[in-house]
Amino acid sequence: MLFRFYLIFILLAGILGNVGLIIKNQNLVHRSVTATVLLHLLCLVLWIGPPGFAVFAAVVLCFGIYEITGLLKENRVLWMTVSLALAGVLFWQDEWLRWIIPVFLGISLIAFIISREHIRSPLICMVS
């Protein structure tokens, strides 16, 4: 199954990279190369097993938190530490996932319903 996923994704990335070269779109070429590199890493991590995937997910989480906190001008180290601690707790105590996911979804829903003016703020519009 993993091998089929790998072959299909390599084929799609190759097609997109070649289309980018034909239409002279460097952004598409860079994205297809990045996707190919990430595909190799993801397949390696899936082959290693759950501990490897946990480390990979933590690294991706750190990169995401680093980017978001840079845009929002927040303390990067604090938020990376908090998110890694929460991810570690959820990884080792997976029975918490039964209630933590609905709680986070509810909090997100409440945040968007209560403060719609924040969605149209210049900072959020700059990001998207």
C-alpha cells in the first residue's frame, strides 16, 4: 500500500514539475521538488513506525508554530514548548483524544462566532 502511494505521488510530482518547466513557472517547480523531498521523508517515517512518525509530526509541528508565531510576533519558544508538551501528552495518553478533539473544535467554533471582526483584521488578511 505504501509503495503504491509512493509511486502515484512521485508520478504526480513529476508531472507537475514538468508542467512547471514547460510553462516557465518556477514556483510550481519548487513546490514539486519540495513535495518530492517531503514524500521521501514521509515514506521513511511511515516505514519506521509510530515512534518515527511521532518525531516527524513534532518536527512539522515546530516548523508550523515557528512560522505562525513569526507572523503574529509572538514568543516562539514559549508556544513551541507548549505545543510540544501538549503533543507529547496526547501521544502518550491517547485516551484523552476522545474528549480533547471535540473541546478544541468547540473552542474554535466559539472563537469564530464571537469575534468575527478579528477575521477581517489587517494581520489576518496579510497572512492569507
